[in-house]
Amino acid sequence: MDFWNRLIGGTGSSSGLQRRKELPQPTTPDERLQKFKRIWKQILHTWRNARENDENSQDVFHEHIKALSEMLIEEEKRAHRLCMSFVYENQVHIALSKIGQTARLDVVKEAMLTFSTMVESQDENFLGQESFAQSLMDFLRKISYKVDPTLLNEFVELLFNISAKIRQTPDILPVWFTSPGPEREYDNLPQQMQFAGITNKEDFPLFYLLIQFVYREGRVGDFARTGLLYIIEAATPGSELERWMLESDLATLMASGVGALYSQLGRKLLVTYSEEEQPTILTLSDYSPSEYLPFEVESSTSPDFQTHLETFLSFLTFWQDVLNHCKSAEVKQALLDHFRVLFLQQLLYPSLLESSDVDGGSSVAVLTYVRVILDTLEHPDIINLILSYLMALPEKASAPTSGPPSPNVARRRKSLDLLKLMSSPTAESPALFNLVDLILTSLKSRSQQTVAATLRLVSIILRKHHPYSIDTLVKINRLQDKGPGRTIGAHNKEMNLFFSMIGRIGPEDESSADSYETYLKDNLELLECHPCSAKALADKNPQDGGRDVHPEASDGPREVYMHTIRLDDPLLKSVIGMLSTFFSNTVETNLILTSVVVDLATCCYMRPEGWLLFDPATYEYDNDSEAEMDEEWQELMEDGELGDDILEELEKKQMRALKRARKEPGWTKVPPVMEVLQNLTSQIQAYRREIPDLDDKLAERKNAFRLPDNLDEAMYGQAPPAPTQAQARSAAIFDSFRSTISPNSTVRGREPDNGSGYSTPSKKVHPRPGVFSNTSSVRGISPSLGGGAGAAVPFGSHVADTSMRKVKPLNPMQFMPPPPEEEGSASGTVTRSETPVEGGGGAAAANTAGGGAGTVTPQVEREFSLSHLLTNVLILQEFVMELAALTQVRASLFEDIKFV
């Protein structure tokens, strides 16, 4: 019986299948073709005679289709490809598609591999054959509902290969895309349906198959998003594909996808650090990790949160890629319109409006999400849309087109306008409460989590989207005089003042010069890469000596002009107020705060005079300089070094200007930032009187931070653990939640994947696990670090000693950050004090320069450790050094100073 079954192409037995494997392999192209035909006939016979759900037939399909696929793959390596020609001429794909639609998963896998081989064929034009496209799409649409996760990569990769071929050969697009005929009554649809678009998977099944997987992560999502980009790229202006995309639900699916992924993010967020990822700079402070999460609050280290945020940011990046690759301005505008209505108006802005500081972290969540959105996106159109809407800016007038808008655009605009009219008349608008209002309100919060999240957002806006901050987030005065105002003499005196403060803050050593050189390089790159400065520097004409560094306005989304910050600016006042409490602030807050100050001064259109550096209007010169100049002038006349009488007065005027520019002036009014820095330096002098060994401890702490790679081993006698694969992946995506310190970092605050913008250079170090996992009488310090542990390791005693010693703030009337909700009074004795500031503390600066108006009410005093003070003092010293480097680089790059 087995003989007859094999003779007529029946199913046979397993022993028969094994014997077929043992047959001699064909050696010539004709022999391979004959074998290929024989196997194909057996497949057709089994298919035509097989019963439904016949496992024996499925076994034959699996074995024979696999054999066909292997023969086709092997034939690709040879010169003669007769089997592939047979497949093309006899339209094998038709039967193969029908078999695969009802087959088992293992048969489906082999069928997909065979189809992939046909798609990749270089000799036969399968993709240009309508029957092939129809058969393949029928097969893929049928199995898309039951494809196993193990086959998902192969499934989406096959879709991607088809899209790549369409991109390479646009002429085959009509085979895969059925153009909608003029009989489609799009005009007769209701306005809301026109806005949502028509869903018709029969027109372009490849498009809808790809869009199912654009939200996935890993290879599946990457292949799906790239394949869809190739299709969108094919929509040239005036094409049928462009018309189909405008009438389809592409824009609705894209915008609603963003909203769906955003809705998966936690409504309340607590930025935390895992034991393995806690930065050492926070370890050497009074940072207290949260021991529990309040109700409905999600931790930033949660694997679920990280996965959801990663997926959301990946889809935002895909949105940006779509706008970059789309050649149709009408399709891009439709996408942006739907993004505004379905995401900004209906999801992002309502969450911003409903955020609160007292419900456990919704403000932190919204501020963080807005920051990562602005940090991830770079396309000017979508950035302009987001910030213009959230900041309630006037809509930018679109550029005039060469002709009237197409009927598609007109219909879309009409439906969009109708949708606006149908929205609730009582709905809140950014004109009443916008992102700037939320930022200024959150900076006054008593929650350090909210303040830190707000400062991070401010840093991103100032650094990456500075034109949108002018006269919105930052209140400014427009300057009519575009020339430099500061003199070389004043510049030298300001630099000497910076270096004097650096020496008074803490001990200097041989590494200070190297650190300053690093800051010079970092600030040069920071200024050159600034969105405003980059444009101005690119426009500079080398032939005129670079005098056109400051054009009147850039070609960006908003007009940019020479300006300076007003002293009554609410943001500047908040920054000054927080700087005045620098030593009692959390380390994380100080790192971001110093970054904001630097970001305020990096734009070439922003003049630092008046708020950071001394205003030329306040320069004072003594009368002796005029007498000295007259004496020198008389000597030159006696020596005969002057020209004729006609030029004598002009030369005298130029000489007087040159001498005045080189002379160091006095000044009557100290800028608010400089004043608070001087006050903080004076406070350190007062601390030295109270803590005799302060300089020694500062030197030890600086030595510890100088060796970040070996810091854990030096402090705890144990090498840092190697990060796991999950930790490394998390660190690559969520570096914006970290803050570390190192003298060899990239530009401070401008790392590509770090949105925190910290002021000091950073480098990841891995603290010893479990060091702060238990609670003891000394906050966060393991008992093993005291006593004998200190003698065994170099910095063990330093950590234990400085963490146990408590320091009182010199100015208890300043704003003091509240303790964490779960911390209680464990961080120190809570007392109430009204002791006046010692050593010229920052309260005066906070009141006169922006700390607030009215009577300062006594605040609850909270002690902090000497370790916390040491870390903040070193941050302050690095910050002043960075300001000095920034001032020097600005003077040379932007020509901020004058010599005559």
C-alpha cells in the first residue's frame, strides 16, 4: 500500500518520508528542476485530496514546503535558477497562499520563508505581479490573527522587505495599492467622519498590516515603523497615494496611538533610584531613599514604568521620522492637526491642568513627561506646535503656497474647524493657564520632587528651545544697542572676582587648572551647539572679521533679538531664592539649579550684564585716570610721535577710549547672581569658624570625587558590582533620572540621553549594594562604617565621621526644604529659630534680588550633616568655576567685550 501511495503522490508513511530524504541529491540544474516539480505535484495532490484538519496532510505540507524553500535558497547561490523561473511561470504562490491560510503554525512558518525567498528574488519580478501581491496579502492578512509570537519577527520582517522593495522600485506601488475611484463620496460623509478618515483595508492591506505593529518594541516595532516610513515616503505631492492618505484614517491612528501610549504612563510619579543605580554624589549627602510608595504613585525605577515610557518615546521618535520623511506637505499638516486635537488638546493639556502638588506626585509626572517629550523631539514643526499651544503663543502663519489648497486639505480644514466648534464651550484653554504658569507655580512648591522636575523642564526649554522662552518663561528687556558694552578692564576684574571666590570657597590643588580647561572646552561646545548661537555663528562672515555675530533676528520659529533678563523676572527671582539656600538644598536640586543658571547665559542674544555680570551703566572711574592720560598725551607730543594737527584730536579721543576700556572700573550695583554667590562665599567663611577642620574635610571629599572609578572601593573596601544587562538597558534609556559627578564628562547638561542638565560633569559610579539599605541612628549609614571599618579603608572613617556630624543652617529665616514625607524627624533635631544671618547669608539676596517681597516669616529649621555641606560646597566651587569659564568663552566667541 505504501508503494501505491508514493507512486500517486499520497501521504505515505514516516518511513517513506525518511527514505525520500536519503535519495541522492540532484547535481545539475535540470535534475534540481525535476525534483522541484515532483515535490510540488505531491503538494498539490495532497492539498486537493486532503480532509479538513488532517494531521497527516499537514505533515506532508510541512516537509515538502520546507524542501521547496531549501531548494530555492540553495539555488540563489548558483548561476542557473530554473526552479525560481518555474515558480514564477506557474504561479506557485496562488496555491501556496491558500494552503498556508488554513495550515498549522509550522507550515505557516515554512510558507512565509518561501514567500520571503520569492520577494528577495533578483531574477523574477514577483512584486510587480498582481496575482502575487493579492495571494501574499491574502495569506498575511489571514495569518495575522493567529501568528505565534515566535513567528512575529519573521512576519513583520516580510512586510518590511516588501516596503523596502516598493521604495527601491516605486513603479510597482500600483500593484500593492488600489487607488480609490472617484465614486467614493468623501464629501458626503459627516464632518466628524471626514476628520477621522475612512478605514478601508482593501485599498492598501500592506499599510494596515504594518500599522498594527508600530507600537511594539524591539525588532518587531523597528521593522514595522521603518516599513511604514518607506510607504509614507512614496506619497509624493499630487499622487493617488497622497489623496488616499488624506482621506484615510492614517492621521487619526497615528495621533490616537500617541494618546494611548501616554495614557499608559502613571498619573503620579516619584523619581527614585534603585540601590544599584543610586549616584554616589547623592550617597554622600542627606539624600534619603523612599521606603514606600504612596497610594497610586509609581516609581521611576519600576520596570513597568520604564517599559511604558520607552514605548511612548519610541513612538514619538517615529512621529518625528514620519514628518522628516513625508514629502507631502498636506499629509504632514493633517498629521499635525490631528496631533494637536487628539493629543495636545484632549490629553496632554488636561493632565497639565489637573496636576497638583498635594495629591502625591501628579505635578512631578506631568512635568517629567513634558520634559522628556521636548527632549526627545527635534522636528521644528512639532516642537512649534507643542510649545505654541502649551504656552498659548499666537499661531505661526503658514507660508503662502504657490496655488490654492487642494480639495482634500480644504475638507480637512473644514472638519477640523467644525470639531473645534463642537467642543465644550466651558473647556479650559492655555490662554487661561499655560505651561509657564505651571512652571512658576511649581518652583514655589515645598516638594523637592516638584521643584527638581520643574527645574529639569526649564533647563530643557532654555537649552534646546530657547526662542520659545523669550518673553514667556523669561521676562526680558529688548536692547537697541547691539554692540558690546562690557570693557576688557571690567572683564578682567570680573574674572579675578570669580577666581577669588573659587579660592575662598575651598582649597585648590593641581587638578583645578585641568578642571578649568575642561570647563572651557565644554562651554565652547555648549555655546556653539545652542539653537540660537549656532545660527548666528553660521551667518558670521569671515571676511568682515566676524562682526556680524548678532543679526537682528534669526530664521527660527520666533523672532530672536538682543535682550537681557529683567530683574523682576519671576523665574530669575525663584532661581535667586533657591541659590540663597544653596547649602541646605538637596544635592539634586543644586545640580539642576546651577544648570539652569548656565542655560540662561548661553544664548548669544542674551546679554549677561545686569543680572549675572556687572552692568556697564554702573561703571565708575576715578578722576586720576584723566590726569594720567593727559600726562601720557603730553609725552607723546614732546617725542613727536603724533601726526598732523588735523588728526590730533581724533587720536587723543581714541587713546582716551583705549585707556578707559583697559582700566578696571568700580561699580555701584552688584548683579543679583553675583551678590548671592558672594553671600554664599561669606557663609563658608563663617562655617570655617564653627568647623575648624572644614578645609581638611573638603580636601578629603575632593580626593574622593577625583577618583570616581575607584570611589566605592576606596570608601567601602569593595569593588563596584558589574551592572546587569537590565541595569545597562535601563541606564541607556533613563539617564535623565540620574545625577552623578566626574571631571571627565561630556558637555554639562547636554548629554543626548540625559535630560537632567546637571551643572557638574558627570560619570556613573556604582555604589556598594546595601550600604544604605538599613536604618540606624545615623541617617542612612550602616553601623559597619563606624569604628573598625574606618581603619580598614581610606575613606571609610571620612564617610562615617562627616555623616554623623550635624550642621545648623546659618540663616534659619531662609526657606528650608521640608523633609521627605516618610522621613519624619530622623534627619536631625527639629527646632524653631529666628537667629539673624551670620556672615552675610543669602536672605538679603533673596529679598532684594528676587527671593520674595514682604516680611520673611520664620521657617522650621532642619539640620543637615557635614557630609551634605561638603558636597554642596564642592558643587558651589565647581559652579563658580563653570561661570568663569562661560564668561571667558563668551568674550572670545561672541565678542561680548570692547577694547576701545
